[in-house]
Amino acid sequence: MMKCTRLSRILMLSALVVGTALSASFAWSQAKAPLRFGVAMPLTGSQASYGLDFVEGTRWAVADINAKGGVDGHPLEMVVLDTVGDPQAGISAANKLIHVEKVPVILTAWSGVVKAIAPLANREKMLTLSVGASSPEVAKLGDYVYTVTPLADVDVKAIASYSFEKLGKKRGAVLYLNNESGVGGARTFRSAFEKAGGQIVAYEAYDANASDYSGAVLKIRAANPDVIHVQGLIVDMPQVIGQLRQMGMNQLITSYIGGYYPKMVQQLGPAIEPYMAPNVAPGPQDNPNIPGFIERWQKTKGRVSNALPYTQYMYDSGLLVAELFKWVLKNNLPVTGENMRKALLAIKKFDFPMTGSMEISEDHEVKKPVYLLVVKDGKFVPLATVK
Amino acid sequence: MGEASVVVQICWTALSTAIPMILFAVAFSLVLKVVKIWNFAQAGFMAVAFYAMYATYNLLQWPMWLAVLIGLALTLIASLTLEPFGLDVLRRRKSPHLTYFILTLVMSLFLAAFLSMLFGTEPVPLTPEIMSPVKIVGSIVMSHWDLRAIAVGVVLLLLLHQFIIRTRDGQYMLAVADNAELAELYGISAKRTRIVTFFAASIFITAGMWLAGTRGAINAHMPLQMLIFAVVATLLGGTGGIFTSALAAAILSLIQALSVLVIPSQWQGFVLYVFLFVTILFFPKGFNVRNLKLAAILGKSARVMRAGQG
């Protein structure tokens, strides 16, 4: 009798355990699978100060979306890989995202990296959204590569034509970093400035590893321009502009959106003025969501982002990816790069909290107003908006 | 500004900007001469020097002179760990030269990765502002940084020269460089001499990084690129020539800077690598007066032969 009772207790306990396990497993399988997308940015290397902030912007978007229940109940999840800002490392990252992580869409940046990834993205039909790469060639990299930020065509053209038409600068000079980021933007400035009616009197390059730019600077000085456009990266631009000023060049210096770099203003002090840089994202005076976004940076990181305009786009890119997933799920399509691209072209027009409206055009570009800022008393202040 | 003053301006700025590179070349060739290794770990030591000064000055808010001393001390400690825990081990094992190269390179990469973890990867300058006031002398722009760099470079090179020719330790360095085993027989401690060599190299490294860091932003990976210039200068100056390496570094900087007057500026970066290529292929022992004379004799002989055949 006792043996029978003990056996039945064991059996009951076993049934209870198995039942619980099965219920948990059933409940777990009912939780919706996460929707994963890739983010390939420089997390190390000389561009990491921008890259890490880019990732943070998207991370906030993902957190905000998931806090509201995800995309139709599916949590959004980002897979972040390091490109070091280098094309070769970018290809490795893209390969891993496609073949190992199997994501249907990635966010990436840096012109050289985007160009390197493009053939792979097109072959494997992975939608690639470029956030911040400025080279005009990004718009011609194939069916699966789109930019969500204006290319150098937009911000550099705006600054070139504004310098000529509104500020009366007739003689322009260009000093550019001899790589993917510099060459494209330099050509765009030259062409836009000449088209507006100006004359390019000097067009000089410098090497990424140079520490002395005196030769190129003196050639520019000899040409006596009214405005000097510098197209470099954050690691070299402070020294280049510093040397321009030390050689007695007090002309207006302009740059592209990458030159909107508050730390450079701190490093160069009052010597940086007069300096103008464009911004293709609205500032606090243009968009009521921006003060809260800036405050979030202060609270989270104790500082404002190194690349505030880009992080605004990165935040909105997280929302864009969510919209694409939503469309694909709504249309009962498998989550593939091909269908994510279909979603992008079907939705076409988006309205985002940090950067305003965006329309995907046939030429793979986006058109946005350009906000021109100048440095005054150590800070960037708005000058004009060019539509 | 006339053409002559453009050339003078380029020469002045190129020379002053080259001073950190000259100091790195001297450090590199000093270790090569005495310790007999191609010390690619120097890039790691350069990063240690920079970040030690950066942390002391910016994070601890201590005075710059103290930051430089701490930078020097930590660079020396890093250098000295290489000797007993790395080089000595390889010497005892009679390891091939390639192993020394791998060891020193890996040490550089390790230090760069470690410092990146500690300080991040964003390039930072040593001082919050990198602009220095300028003077116009004649029509030549001279910044205070230029003058500081030239002064530091000249003083350190003179001191090193005097140290080598006038002090016992300096003479010991030459003896060990010539033949370490024979020097030991004469009672000279090769080990102590190597320590003194690393100490001297650390001074040059710290001074060079102080100058570089007060002129622009640096991160942990940039010293390896800077070191390539030092290696090229060492090759050009002849392996074993400390002051010829310094001269080579100066001439290379001048040529690179002046080249922009004759070639498009986009090609300036190639000049360094063209020199490296030519030096390795045609002047593996360095480019010196004897090579020039030899080249002239060979050229004359070839012309005579061709004339004879014609």
C-alpha cells in the first residue's frame, strides 16, 4: 500500500513537472520572434567617435519602439558590427550580417564602406540604407542601396551656391582629403560653385596621413580666393583649418555636413571664424522634438552627440526600418531584403520626428532643406535655410 | 609673397612639422644600433607616452611639466618590460630575426588595443586648444609651436651627441653597438647599456609625442603610421646611423613638402613610399655620400662603355 502511494506521488510529481515544462514551452513559442536588422558602423578606429553615437541614436529608436510593443508585437532587434570606417572591414561585416545573422536590411555609413558593400548587397538582395555617406556616387550603387540622408549634391551644392549668390564670394578654392569622402564632395563644390557663376582658383588635395599641409595651403593662398571649401574628416580638419589660419588666411572657410563638429570649434578657438557648415537635419529652432533629443543626450551621456544631425537621422532610420517590417508583415510576405525593398518603394513617403518628411525618389536620393550655420563666439548659430 | 618666400615658408613649416618625426627616427635608430632590433614596439610606447601625458594633464588636471615626466616614466617602464620579458628570452633561445619583428609588432598592437579600451578611439589633442600664436619674420609665418619644436629638436639632438661622445655610458653604447660580446669581455655590461639606450629613446619618444599632441589630435592607432616614416628615415640614413637618420627624416619631410610645387598635391602621399621602395631595392645600406660617388662612377663607366661600343 505504502509502495503504491509513493509510486503514485512520484507519478503525479513527474506529470506536474512535465506539464509545467510543456506549458512554458508552448507559451514561449507563442511570444513573437524578434525582427532583426543590421547596423554596420565604425565602433573602433579614428571614426568611432561618430560611429558609436550613430549606433546610440538607432538604439534609442529600437528601445522606444519596443517599449510601445514592438512591430505588431514583434520586438525589434539590432545586430551591430564594426566596420572601422574601412571598406575591407565593411565587407566582412556585411558578409556576416547576410550569411550568419541573415538580416534583410542594414544601416551603414561612410562612403568608402557603402561603395564596398554595394555589390554584395545587390547580389544577395539585402536592402542597404546609407545614413550619412556623402559621396554623390552612393545614389548610383544599384537597386538595393538607398541613402536616407542628402548626399553631397545637396548640402555642398547649397553651401556653394549660397556662398556665391548670397555672400558674394566670386573666387573659390577647394582643399580636400584625397579619399572617397573628400574627392566626391570636392568635385560637387567645384561644379556647383562654377555653375552658380563663380571661379575655382585653386583645387588642392592632401593625404590622409599628412601632418603638414603647407604646400597645398600656400598654393591656395597664392590664388587669393574669397572662400575656401574644406572637405575632410574630423581627424584632419582641425589641423588643416588651423594651418590655413596660421598662414594668414582669414577668408570664409566652408565645409560639408561632416564639418559641423563642435569639438573642432573648441580645439581651434576664435581662430576658426569665419566658418560656415551646413546641416541637413533641423535644429532646435526648426523642430520641437530636437530640444528633447538633445536633453536625452545630456541625460544619457552627459554631453551632446558628436554628430547630432546624423544621430537624428539614425534615430529616424530605426523608425524607418520598423515601418518597412510593418508593411511586409501586413502584406503577409516573408521578411527578406527583396520584400523590404518593395516596402520602401511602396510606402515611399515618410514623416519622421527628428528629421521631418522624407521621400524616396527614383534616383535613390532624398531632397531635404539645408540649414546653414556659422560659428559665432565659439558656437554654431543658424544663418539661413536653403530649400 | 614671392616664389622664394613660398619655398622658404614651405621649408620652415616642413622642418618644424618634421621635428616629432625626426625624434621618432632617432629613437628608432638608436635602439636599432645598440640593441640590434627593429623595434616596432616603439609605436606602442609612443601611444603610452601620449596617453600618460593626456591622462595626467586633462583628467588629473596636473601641470604639463609633471605630465611630461610621468609620460617619460611610463614610456621607460613599458620599454624596459620588453627587454627582460621579451628580447632577452628570444636571445637565450637564439630566435631568428623574424621572431623579434613579430614580438615587437604584436606588442605595439596590444598596447594600441589596450589604450583604445581605456581611452576610447576618438582622436584627442593633448591640450584643449591646438592653435598657437604666430609671428611674421620677414614674410615667413612662424608659430610658437614651430619655434618650440625646433628648439626641442635641436637641444635634444645636441644633448644626445654630447652624451655619446663625452660620457662613459655614451661610449659604452658605441662599444655594445659594435660588438656586444667583446664589450662584455672588457667589463661593459651590455644589459645596463641597453637600459640606458631605452632610456634615451624614451626621452625622444616622449618629446616627440608631446609636440605631436600639442599640434593635433592623436589616437592609439596613429603612432604605428607615424613609425613608418621613422623606419623609412632609418633605412635612408643607413641602419646604424643615428644622426644620419635624423638628417634623412628632415630631408624626406622637405622633399615631401616641396614636391607639391612640381607634382599635383594628390600625389604627395606617394613620395614617402616611392622613397621606401627605391631605398630597399637600390640602397639597402642607406643613401650616403659613398653611394652617390659609386653611382656617379657607375654612370660614367656606363657612358664610356657605350661610347666605346658606338
